Amino acid sequence: MSEHRSESRHGENLYQAVGGLDGLRRLSDAFYRRVLADPLLAPVFANFTPTHIEHVAVWLGEVFGGPDGFTTDLGGHQSLLRAHLGLAITEEQRLRWLELMAEAVRAELPADELLHRRVLEYFDWGTKIAKDVSASPPGTDLGEPGPTPRWGWEGLR
């Protein structure tokens, strides 16, 4: 089956294909259970709270074509970037993050290789940005990052 045919059966966007906000909540919950048990990553999430799971699900929902709740209610793109300031994420941590997310994607999202690939491509792209931002100290002026990015079947839109 070609990628185009596979894409069309998922509906209009990745948000629908992952199961909407409920699917993203399950993904986020499964991922953070892994992260908080991981010796390399747990220290990065020392200030983790359960609301983080919901915020990540809302962020991903917006990125993948769902409601704009992160922008309207949680501070938007600027807020997300600011949350990474001062974390000093290493490349080893970024790669481990991706490994654990890939496990969660396989466990929680519908069994579809194209869907998994597109979602993980977003995470690879986004974690590079998070790593870069994390090298700057808290309070750094990041300028105006623009609106929340949107990620679709063809990548960044």
C-alpha cells in the first residue's frame, strides 16, 4: 500500500489518527511513566507534576491539528520554549528521550507504521529545538518564536 493511500484512511490530520486528546493523554502518561523511572532522564524532570501530562497532550493535540488549547489557555509556543530554559539537555538525554517515546508510541498509538514514523519525526525535530533552547539560562529572551508549529502527514506545515 502506498503512503498516500495509507494517509487518506487516517482522516484529515494526525490528531484524528492518534485518537484525539484521549490518545495523546495515554501516550503522554505511558511516556512519562518510562521517563520518571529512567536514571538518565528522571533528573531532567525533577519538577514534574501530573499536570505536565495534560499540558503535553494539549500541546501535541494543537501541533497535530487539533484544538488550539495550548495557545489559548497555556501560554502558547513561547511558554513551551521557556519551560526548557536552563535544563541543559545533553544529546545522550535527547536520544534516550526519543527511545522511550518510540516505546510509548508503539504501545499506545494505533498500530500503523506510517503514523508512528510521522509522530516520531515530529519528536526528533522538536527535541532538537528543546535541546538548543535548554542550553540558555532561565529568563533568556527568546524573541518571538511565532505560532505553535503544526505537523501533518508531510511534516512541518
